[in-house]
Amino acid sequence: MAENLSLVTFKISSELYGIDIMDVMEIIRLCEITPIPNSPDFIDGVINLRGDIIPIVDLKKRFNFDEKTFTEEEELLRGIIIILVNDLRIGIIIDQVYKVINIYREEIKPPPQMITGIGAEYIQGVVKLEEDDILLILLNIKKLFSKKELLQMMV
């Protein structure tokens, strides 16, 4: 029997990404982020989410994407996905939530060596979405950050 996988999909720049829905705690609107001095460059700062301090990561910086200027309409679509990595809650800034989709594990193909500047170590695989004719990049959130980086994010 084919194993089904539910993914939260989202856009960063013009690329479509997905992460396992079981790794997602919640999705919130983009809010004010408090900068933290001397933090790694891909960490924008922290937010207070119902009394919990959550480090916020900008994947555009992590993946060395160019900064983008957003229209007022695009700004309303931006958000933060709260994920759990090694018992640490981390927020990742996204440009737009796309949708939750279900795929079969056998649809996942191994990642190419390089996809638009992202190291293959962060990528679990790629899936061709037939209905949208789009390539979906599955992120391996467990490999997005080194142990040292995770320690730096502990507040």
C-alpha cells in the first residue's frame, strides 16, 4: 500500500517548497520581529508568541536569495510557519502559504545536486505537481540548521 504524506506548501521568492505537516506547529501572520544583536545573519530576530520567545529565520538569507520588495497586497500574504526542530520551536518567514497537499512517498524524487542556489543537504526531494505543472522542493527541516546554529537560537 502506498504511504500518503501531507505537506504544507509555501512560496519563497518564485520557488515552491513543502514541509511535512507533522513538523508544522502553526502558521501565523507576519508580525513585528525584534532584532537580536550578534545573531547569525539568517536570523531576523525573535517574536513573542503567547508568552513563548521564538527565533525567526529568514530562509531567503539562508538560501542566499536576493532580497525582494513586496507590494502591499503581497505583504498581506506573507507569514511565519512555526516548526519544531529538535524540541526547539523556530519560525520561518515565508512569502506566501500555498496549500496543504497530499502526495504518495513514491512520488518524491531524489534532489538534483543544486536547485537555484540551495544546497542539496537541505532538500529531502522534489515532486512534480501535475495539476499545477510546478516542481515542489521538499525541505528537510532537520538538516536546515547545524547543532551549533540550533544552540545559537536557544533563547
